[in-house]
Amino acid sequence: MLGVRRILVSLVSVLAVIGIVGCSSTSYPPAPQSAATPDYQYKIGPLDTVNVIVWRNPELSLSVPVRPDGKITTPLIEDLPALGKDPSTLARDMEKALGKYIRDPVVTVIVTQFVGPSSEQVRVIGEASKPQILPYRQNMTVLDVMIAVGGLTDFADGNAATIFRPAEGGKSYSVRLRDLVRRGDISANVDMKPGDILIIPQSWF
């Protein structure tokens, strides 16, 4: 009986140590509520779709996908890089390319399907109902992200979730997803940044 008691005490001690280590390893500062960049400008990414309009040249105007290598092909223009450019910059590049064939081309580029560069996409991993990659948009919040991924699973430890933020040199922040999603505590809502990775761990209990 004494031997069994000692084993139980030892097991409880080990679990306590594991718990302490686990808590300390995920002890990050709370994510700042405001993190959006006021001057954020959308950059074109692979698999985006862009609508190219060439004024007075309808035969050159069309909707094209951005290839996985980040380039587009349109009439008279082959393999023009689009990756990481804003629509206005891409339009100016197209005007320069078309200037070899037509006089004073005027081009407008409109993004109609948004994916964005890989470096700016928001990723959700772990105990989300539908872990996935989301295109970032201005003023995107963690609540927007949770709605998109269908909330938490029954096994999620929502209040132990973290945001890994490459835009700030790889800093990590804690977020209270359970309070936000299950209890409706809007004070737990925080801004997301381009490239954020939301990590939702599994609960031990």
C-alpha cells in the first residue's frame, strides 16, 4: 500500500512539473488590440485574378489569372511579373510593355479574386473547426478569422492560443479565443497583421 502511495505521489509531482513547464513555455504577452497598418496596400499574389482594361483597345482587355510563378500573360505581353505589386504599379508596367505596339496606352488593373502573396496570408493551425489559409484584408481581426474557420473544436484550449507574428520579427502573443468565441467577450478581440499565424492548441483536460 505504501509503495502504491509513493508511486501516486511521484506521478502527481511529474504531472505538476510538466504543467508548470507547459505553462511557462506558452507564457506570452497579450496581443495588442490595435495592430492594423493605416497605409496598408494590397499586393498581388499567385492565383489572384486581375481584370486588365486597355482604354480604346477592347481586344487587349481581359481577365487573367496570376500564375503560380507570379506572372501574367496578356495579348502582346508575355510573362510579365505581377507578384508583390499593387494594381497601379502593374498597370504602369503594362503601359510600358504595350507602348512598343500602340501609342500612349492607358491601362487599368482591377483585382477581382483575392489570394495575396504567401508572406501576407493569415494561417490558422491546430484546433480550429476548419484550419486554413486566409487572404489578409485591412482591419482584419481575430474574430473575423474565427468566423471564417468555423470556430473552435470541442478539444481546443482556446485561451492558450497564440499569434506568431513574422511582421514583428517572430514575436508571439497570447489570445483568449475561448472567451471571445464561447463567452462573447469582445474585449478579447484583437487586430491581425499580414502573415500572422494563429496557433490553437489542444486541451489536456
